Amino acid sequence: MRLGVVGMLPDDFRTYTPAQLEAITVLGFTGFGCHLDSALAFEITAADCAVFAALCNTAGLDLAQFSLSYGECLFAPDQAVRTAVTAKIERGIALARQLRAQTLLIRPGSLNPTGPWTPHRDNYLPASMDRLIATLRSIAARAEAEGVLIVIETHAISILDSPETCNALVAAIGSPSMRVVMDPVNHFQSLRQVYAAHERLKHIFDLMGTFAPIAHIKDIAVRDDLVLHLDEVAPGEGELDLALLLRRFDGLYPEGYGLLEHLPAEKIPAANAHVRRVAAECGIAIH
């Protein structure tokens, strides 16, 4: 498998410098993920993309994950909202092709007006899922035409809250261009699941592994508090069976990227070293 990182670069790829990319290669990463605010997507030119692609080529780095940020919900009841966000994502698809991105990351959003990663009871209505499927089928058709692979980010508090839901969604869309992210930490929904993390991780891979071609590598820990708090932590600092994650992912995608994410800069070197050490103990070659 391959190893990359998210979070070491600014959000506008037009500002990247050779020194910033060198900081990634010095740590041994061969790829990275970057974000772009969808508000900027329509002002970026083909020349901007060509400059970026040349910069990555010189650095010897893959753009493993190009993420488009937006606030709209893909299953909003208002058709005008869905139309507007679909247009943004279609622009993101065109940019992903020009940037030579291996994947374009999108998110489903939420009916909660305070943000796309906030819960809302109506997210789980059958009508919400019907609208999401319809929106994603349209997006998948454009992605297929452009030769772009889309991966959807999922989470326990989102409409895509479980491996079962993700499995059903991908089957309903039926497109090879629409997949999900293998982010196991996002699919722990209870204290007992965390304390049986080995079994939960196997279940996640059993249901999602064949359509999750990029992985987010992090860990999960239980915070000491009166109510349930499950926190993301650096690899090796929580309950997740990292060896199992690496073995299962590498077995499915030996050329696929695992991306370290959501870490402050000072924690990335240690997390990188830990993942490589566990991989070596498992006989997994990171290349």
C-alpha cells in the first residue's frame, strides 16, 4: 500500500510551493490530500491546474485525494439547493480530472442548518435517502463521463451512518465511479463497539472493503466523561487494531493510499513512524 497525509498544505492549491511539497516527501509520503472551497472552484483555470500538476510531478507526489468543500446538503428537500450543489461537484469533477487526482472526496451533508457534519433526525427518513441516491446517480454519471473516481466521506452522525447503509447506497447507485472512504473510526457508534474494536473493524471491512479504495488512518479513544464521547486520536493512542486495518486494506488495494489526517503538524512525524512500524511488523510493504 501507499502512505500519504492530509493537513500539511493550505486550502488553495494555487499557492503551493516546492518547499511545501518537499516537507511531505521528507517524511517519506508519496501522496497527499488537499481541500478546495467550492467558492473558488469556478475561478480556477486550466493553466492553474497544469502548473499544479507539473509541481506534483517534479516533487514525485500523487494527489491521492482532492476534496471539495461546500455547505449544502445533497439530499435537501429544496430541489434548487440540490441543483446548486450538484453544479459545484460537477465543477469539482472537471478540476479533479485536470489535476490528475486519484479520487474526488465529497460529503453528503445534513439537514441540520448548523453544518454538514451535524446530526438531524430527518437525515434518516426514507425520503432523505431517496433524494441522496437520486443526486448521487446524476453526479456519478458525470464522473463516469470524465473518468473520475468519487469517494463519499461517511460518519456515524451522518445519513451514511453505518457499513450497512453505505453498502446499500453503493448498490443502489450502481456506478463504478461512486465509492466511499474507508474511515473505520467514523463507523463506531457505541462504547461496546469501541471495546470490541477488532470485531467491529472486521465487520466494517466485510461490508465496505470492496468499494472503499482509499483509507483514512487514525485511532479512536473513549473520553472519561458522564455521557458518551468517542474521540479521534493519533494512530497508536486508542483502541483501533491498526495491524488489522493495514492488512485488510493492503489485501484489497496494494496500490491504494492510506492517508493520515486530522493531526497537528507536530504529531505527524510520530504517527507516520508508528504506522510504518506496524506495517513492517505485518510484512506490509509501504511504497
